[in-house]
Amino acid sequence: MWQQNYTPIADSLVASSLVAAIPIFVLLYLLGVARKPAWMAALSGLAAAAVVAVAAYGMPVEKLLGSAAYGAAFGLFPIGWVVFVAILLYRLTVETGKFEVVKDSVGSLTDDRRLQALLIAFAFGAFIEGAAGFGTPVAVAAAMLTGLGFSPFYAASLCMLANTAPVAFGSIGTPVLTLAGITQLPLGQLSAAVGRICAPVSLIVPAYLIMVMGGWKALKGVLPAAILCGVSFAGTQFLVSNFIGPQLTDILSSLASIGTLVVLFKVWKPKDTFQLAGHGPTPKHDRHHTTSELILAWTPYLLLVMLVLLWSWPDMVKQLNTVSIKFGWPGLHNQIARMPPVTKAVAPYAAEFNFNWLSATGTVCLIATILSALVLRMKLSAFARVFVNTSKQLAIPELTIASVMALAYVMNYSGATSTLGLAFAATGVTFPFFSSLLGWLGVFLTGSDTSANALFGNLQVVTADKLGLSPILMAASNSSGGVMGKMISLSSIAVAAAATGLTGPDSAKLFRSNMKHSIILASVLGLITMFYAYVMPTWVP
């Protein structure tokens, strides 16, 4: 059994940490400075991790190959699987024209700019984040606001700021599912912890969004809407993440928020009018849809909600898992020894792959997608075309996900992640604050909370164990803090620019505009984590 060594460079933690961080430096440099494509940066980071693992840590080549393959496999299933099917469902609604009906049903409810921002940028954007994620919500919501008369820059900025509260549970809970897989911590406890950290911020984001638009005066006129929007979203986010799971947290929270706003708009309107200088007038909606048309358009997502709830029922999960295939990864499972001080005693490092093909979230999404195609009377040829186009669209993103997960697993099994964790333990009592900022940095540079969790999730756990902190809280802090890096990530800016037609100079301005909000909100999350760590540790699941 090969034993990990956490100070392989001259028995020095400092020198070893610098070497251990080389793969991360390579990844972040290529993404943030050289502006290389994410897949290229991920593969280069993986290559660097392989060199460090063998040359510095003395990892046997067969263990290196096994850990890389194990990570890539986990990246493709269940993570890549749920991403593929979530996008497939979204593209199906677009292909059938039903997504236009969904957009009309949301965009025609009010002509007040502030309320449009709450409804579309925040609530509807969160719904798309939960159903699809990976840049789709910013693209869809920003394009909708631009169509309603918002300037392209303003639409992009508002949607990127709003697309923070739901990110940790995006794409049917993929970031939290990834975090559970990379850390081997209980999914339910991680989901609850992320919800408890994010809910207070979700509560204030709607009001913060309006403050950015026009200060206190603008907020004062729509305060009831901002409060109800935040309370309905944050309250549902807390309840679902704690008592159901991560898969439906965004979808149910956003639907609660949309429903609350729709009811409010029927009985209340702001007394003042709010206009934005340099913005076009709100276009009149000539398209009117019947109740049956609206129900049919929303059917795919209603089916998704119902089926995911059914799949989350414990007795159902137990039955579905009877056909799962679980096995120790060949040549890796319990073939590496984790050593003190990372563990209390020498302990074998498990590497079990669970191919839960029937109970996986991606599978239930596929069932919802197929049922939706039947309900919408989609031709088989049209469905096949959407399937092929989705496969082509996601080929590179899936490669990127697999590469990032392979990189993370190589660092974990070689001992490099543990070396970095021991180094981060030097931050002492302030680590809970910096824990959130580490997640923020990861999302800022990778553009993905899923990728940030894969990179730094286990690092958070190792550091937490060393400092006597809750591993659940620190891992959850990584995912929660990461959401505030989304609004300044290069990939998000590129998506927003493409959706609204922004030019290069405006994209740079967008980055500068969002930076201060990103830092402020990330710091708030850091303080919330500190509160849970030292003031109310019993509130941690």
C-alpha cells in the first residue's frame, strides 16, 4: 500500500505547498491571464497535476492513472449526466416553441422596471439556473430584459448580480452533488448547510438589486415586492435544502418567488413610476396565451418537479438503488494510505464508484424530458435532432468537467490537496472567513461552482479537520462563497455579452461594475460562516 507524504519537498510544508499548488496556478493562469478555453486550461492543469504527483510526491503511475480515470468517470456520471439532460430538457422547450410562451407569461406581468428586474433577473433567472444552469440563466434573462427595453449593459449587469442566490443549487443541484462526491460527506447535511449559509443572503439580494438600480428611493417604492420576493425565495430555499435535498431547491424557490410576485402584482402596484435614463420604452405584448397554452408550456418543468420529488422519497430511493452497480475502483480502492496529521491514524483511502443509473438525478430528468416530448407531441425526428445538437453543444463542456474532476482526484489521492490544507490551517481562527473567499476565487476563475467545489472541496475538509472545525460547514462555505464569484467570472461575462450584444469595452466595464458588489457579498458570506463556526456551531447540520 502506497503511503501519502504531505511534505515531500525538503520536509518543508511551505516548499511542498508551493509545489502542490502548481496545477491550480496553471489552471488559473490559463483561464484568467492567458484567456485560454476552459477545456485547454483543465487539461493543462491535469497534466501539471500528473507531473507533480509522480515527480514530487512519488505517486506510482498506476495509482496516478487510476485516480485520474476515477475522477473523470465521476465527472461524466453523475455530474455530466445531469448537466446533459437538464440542457436537453431546456432545448426541447425551445425547439417546441413553449419556452417563448413561458417567457411571455413572465415578461408581460408588469411594466415597472424595478419589478421587471425582480421578476425576470432574479426569480425567473433562478428558475432557469435550477433547471439548466451553466450560463443559460444569464443569457435568457438578459436577452428578455433587453427585449423589454433595458439597455444591453444594464440588462447584463443586473442579471449577473441576480444570478448569485441560486448558483449553489444550480442545474438540479449539481454543485452540491459534486461537493458530496469529492468530499465523501453526507449529501443531505451538505445541502442543509449550504442552504443555511445562502438563505440570509438570498433574503437581501432582491433589495440589493433594486438599490443598485436607483438607491433607497427606488427601493422604497417597491419595498413590499422586494421583501416578499426575498422572503419567499430564501424561506423556500432553506426549507427545501434542509428537508428535501439540493435537486429541487432552486426550482421550488424560484417558483415560490414568481408565484408570490404574480399574486402581489394583482393586488398592488407601486405609487411612483421608475424610469431609467437611456433605456427604451417597455414594448407592448401583443401575444396573449390561453390558460391551457400556459399550462402546456410549463408542463415539462412541472413534470420535472413532480418526478424529482418522487425520486427523493426514501422508500423509492431504496428500491431504485437495488439495481445500482457499486464497486471499488481497480488498483485504487484502499490501495493508498492516508497518514497523520491529516487522519488520526493510518487509514486506507477508499475509491468506490456508484453507478446508480436508475436513481441518479440525470435519469429522472431524462424521464421527465421523454414524457414532456410525448405531452408536447414532438416528432421523433425533432427529438433526435435536439438530442444530437445538445450532444454537440456539450461535448467540450463535458470534456472540461471530466478533466477538472480528474485533476481534483489526482491532487486528492497524491496528497497534494492535504498539503495545501495543512498550509491553510495556518490562517487559524480566520479560516472560516477565507474559506468562503476560496470558493469565490474558484468560481471567479473557472466560472463554475461545480468546478470550484471539485478543486477546493476536499481542501476545505482537510483544513477543517486540522483546525477542529466542522468539515460540513467548511465544505458548504466553499460552495456558498463561490456563488458571489459568478457575477465577475470571465465565462459569465462572455455569455452576458453574447446575449445582449455588448462590445469588448463594455465587457470590461461590466467586470469593473460588478467587482465591488461581488466582494461585498462574498465578505458577507464569509462573516455568516464565521458566525456559524464560532457563535452558533450547533446550527451546523
